[in-house]
Amino acid sequence: MKKVVFLLVILMAVTGAMFAQSAESIFANIPAAAYTKSDDNAVWTFAATGLTIRDNSGSITIPVRDMRDLAVVTERGGAGCSFAYDTLENKRTYKIVVNPMTGAVALNIVKNGAALPEATLTKR
């Protein structure tokens, strides 16, 4: 009986490890670096712990643990992630996909239910 319980515990641990992905590993689909956004020259800095966005109006840091609905995205032959993040003023969702051929990063933002034009993030 002890062997059966032991085997069941091991089986559950292995199964859980196969399907579990940490938020950090999902966000790691975007190479850690600073990027310039094509439409407003904002600087987007990706790190293992989160995302910092700096533009003319200031700076905001979005920790990985504060991202809602963080998920892996594959599109156009590239991998990336999508997530939601709300502030007091706006509700936003982000889809970020890296082009493996060029290294450019496609950025799609939906702000308060309206899709903004796609922008490109270029490594600095």
C-alpha cells in the first residue's frame, strides 16, 4: 500500500511539473532588453521581473506578478506573451510577439476596449 501511495505522489508531482509554467517563464519569451516603440519613441525595458515603460509623461513599471491573464502567444512564426494590466485611468491588454527572423517585436494594445494601431518595438 505504501508503494502505491508513493507512486501516486510521484506521478502527480511529475504531471504537475509538466503542465505548470511560472509567470516569469511565460514572460521570458520576450528577450530581456530595452526597445524603442515605433509610434511615440517610448522606451520599453523587459526584464525577468517585469516591464518598465518610459515616455514623455513619465514611467510605469509592471511587475510580472501584477499582470493578469498572462499567457504564451504564438503568431506569425514567433513566440511572445499576452497580459492585461489596469490602472485607475485605463484598462489595457497587451500582446507582444517577437519575430524570430528580424528580432523586431510586434506590439498590440487594446485600451479601454479600443484597439490601438500595431506598433513595433526595436532593440536599442
